[in-house]
Amino acid sequence: MDTLTIHIGNKNYSSWSLRPWLALKQTGAPFTENLIPLSQSTSRAALDAQSPSGKVPVLCHGALRVWESLAICEYLAEVFPGAGLWPADRAARAAARVAATEMHAGFATLRQQLPMDIRATRSAPHRVALAAGDIARISALWRDCIERFGRAGANGAGPFLFGGWCIADAMFAPVATRFHTYAVPLDPVAATYVSAQREWPAMREWRDAAEREAWSIAYDFSGTTPY
């Protein structure tokens, strides 16, 4: 099989890099990781050398190059059909795609007010309040997926949105880190889901690496994070 390489940004900050990296880990396939530190003097040249959009993540599979997080996840689901990246049941798969794409396209206020910063623990009730609408919608979406599909094990047994872990969980993994960082009050179902996300082995591996990173990026909260 052609070699797999994923180009990512800082693990502490790059929410878009986290998503397909987790999906790639779920396939069990060997891959090479190339981390490009963001907001450095060398970042632009390094990004432009790897990414047509000038952004991470980018997946290289042999000569093929795929960018954009959800497109990478979809590609991996096609290449590794046995990895369970989408539920096999059509109705559950449709619901999982709806959840994933709603996350991909929405929740701009949450992104702006509560940027991903895995190493941090912050008390920011004013920012949590500003993102309250997005937080409520995300919590409701999680409850709906878990109640309709997760508890029935639509993607196999497990504590995730559809039982076993899938791409929908990849899309919400950075949100789980945000809710932990900013101590967002959650209902019991959402709180249990955040805990499951944080303790999933691939997420622990990413989090441990983020803790060891030396780079720091200062947020100005003037717009949505590109990371």
C-alpha cells in the first residue's frame, strides 16, 4: 500500500488537525506525521510547500493529496471500509453525517469565544455565556445521537455518539477539549460523553503530545480561529 503522511499543526491548538488524525489512528494503518508549528516565522513557507490551501491538515497517500478535515475523514472511510469510521446502518450513517457536517459548518461563536487550548484550564464564564446558544445546541445534538443510536450500539458497543467511535466523534473531539478547558457546565449525558472523548486512547496520546509542546499562540478573540 502507498505510504500515508499527515501534515498537521500544533497539537495544543489545531482543532482541524486533530479530527483527521484521530480518524487515521482509528484505521490502525501505519502513517508518518509531519507537524508544522503555526504562527512562526517559518510557518507560511512550510504550509505552502505542503498544502494547496496554505492550511493544515493535509493527507498524502502516495501521490494523492487530500486536504480539508472532513474530506480526509471521508477518504479514509473509503480506503479503510473495515475501520468503522461510519455506521453501517444507513439511517445511523445519515445521522452521523448530519452531526459531522453541522459541526464542520457551524458554531462560529463557540470557536471564537472558546478556542482550543488543551494545556490550559481557564475560568471564563463571560465567554461561556456568549457561546451559550452553541453549547446548548451541541449538547442537544449529542443527546439525540446517543439516545437514538449510541445506546443501541448502531456502530458497535461504546460510549460515543453512535456507540463505537466514528467520524462524528472526530468532528466533536475538539469541542470536548474546549468544554473541559473552560469548565463548561454540562448535563450528565454531555459530561459523560466529554469524559469518554478525553479518555479514548488516541485522544490521550494527542493530549500528552500537546502537553509537551513548547510553542504558545496568543489569541486575540477577534474572529474564528483558523487552526
